[in-house]
Amino acid sequence: MLLPLMPQDTPENEQLQLAKTLWVEGDWAALIALANDIDDDADNTQLKIYLAAAYAQLGDCANALASWQLVEQREGEDRVERLWRYRLLLSGVHNSLARARAVNGELQKGQEHWNTSLDLVIYGPQQRLVTQVRAKQQLKQLGLPESWAVKSFEKDDIQHNVPYGLLAELHEQCPNDPAILIGLAESVQRQGLFDEAIRHWQTLASILQENMPQTYYDRLDEAYQNQKSFPQGTAEEERLIGDGDKHEFLKRLHQKLKPNLYLEIGVQTGKSLLLAECQAIGVDPMPRPNIKLQKTIRYYA
């Protein structure tokens, strides 16, 4: 789970872990809801700092100031803890500026502020992914298209350096997050797992639709070109196929329906196209015809 950089000198309870996660995601309302369960007798300084940040983001200055003053009154705080606290506060300022820029349609400026906001507290290759998750949540709260949080990366600047296990964990939490899908697709494609890469790129395309950058279509095409066999479906999808001969079934359909035009999506070797007794068109991004096709047959890659 992604957590901000902070002093790690004491064990953390589940409530604090949840507060960190909600802060990373920018779910301020859910974070404030934790206030009802605070144990006043426990050392919950970090939790109160997160609450102060959340109150400030929602414009509740009175509660933000009250939470902050409770932290200020704490004794025994060292320089590292104080620095982290101020960085978290400054991070909130940049998040507010990013939201203001987004509302005004200044997406690039907004992205820069979100980058700075997370840079102040989180370090390492995961910072970019966290920024995308945060930006998406903030845009959603503002009623703006979440796809605005997606930016086009150069091939050598994509999140392929983020550990795959971390990406997979994030994907479970946010299965439709574009930034995480990009990272997963790049990670498996660079490992030569082209069938998995194809699935991730296709899922990304279904989410972004007309906003899908050409860069990612190019990567999908490269995955298809390198795929040595046609990608299989999930285990459940493969079980549903059954043990019947699909070509025999298709042959009977042609004999029964006698169509004037046959369109096939997914040509593969071209064997099923030969069953058509009419004009036939095949469409496949990765055709592998290994038989001689008739003049009445055309296929497009």
C-alpha cells in the first residue's frame, strides 16, 4: 500500500494506516469520518495532522485550526517530525492550487501543482502513479472528467520501473484507473508477456475511448506483432468455449443461413473464412493466414 514518507519510529495502528491511504487518494470526507473514532488518550498526533489537512481541503477552517493547535501543543516533537508536518501542510496548499487550476481549465498548471503536492511527501518511482490517483479523485470531486488526470508519457518515461507487485496491489484497489493500467501493461510487455499486455492495453482503450493517446495504441500494436500465439481468455472464458468444433458449427450456419456477405472479426489462420460460400471480409490486428485464400475473400490487418 502506498504511504507518505514520515517518521517510522513507532508501530502504526490500522486507523492511522487507513488515514494515510485516504490522504494519498485525497478522499477528504472519508478521512474526516475517522475523527469520531479517535482515542483521546492515545498518541494520535499523526492522525490529527491528517485530519487538519482534510478539514482545510474542505474549507472547514475552524476544525482545521483546532486540530493543528492540538498538534502544536504536543511536547517532545523532534525536528524531523516537525519538518514532515510542515511539508504535509504545504502539500495541501498545492493541492488546493491544483484544484483551482483544473476548474479554470488550466490542466497543465494543475498537473504541475499535483506533482509538487505529492513530491513534498512521497518519494520514489511510485510518486507519478500516486499523483494520477490523487488527480483523478480531485477531478471527480469537482465534477470534472476523470480522464483529464491521464497524461501521455514517452515510452522510456512510463511507470515500468514501479515494482509489479505494487502495481498489482493498486490495480485491485482501483481496477479502472488508467495510470495503473498503463504501468501494468508496460511492466508485462517489457517482460515479454505480450498476451497480458494486450489485455491491459485493451482495457485502457475501453476506459479512455476517444481520449486514448496514440502512444498506447502503438504499444498495443507492438504487443500484437510480438505475440506468437493468439491470446487466450480467462480460465472461466476458456471453460465456456466447450469441446465442440467451432469450424464444424460455422459450416452448418453457412449452410442454413446462406448469407450474401460474411464478416469475421478475428481471422487468425483464415480457416473459417474458407467456409464462406459468398463474399467474405476478415478483420484482425494480428492475422496469421497459413492457407491460400479465395478471390472472394479479403482481410484487413
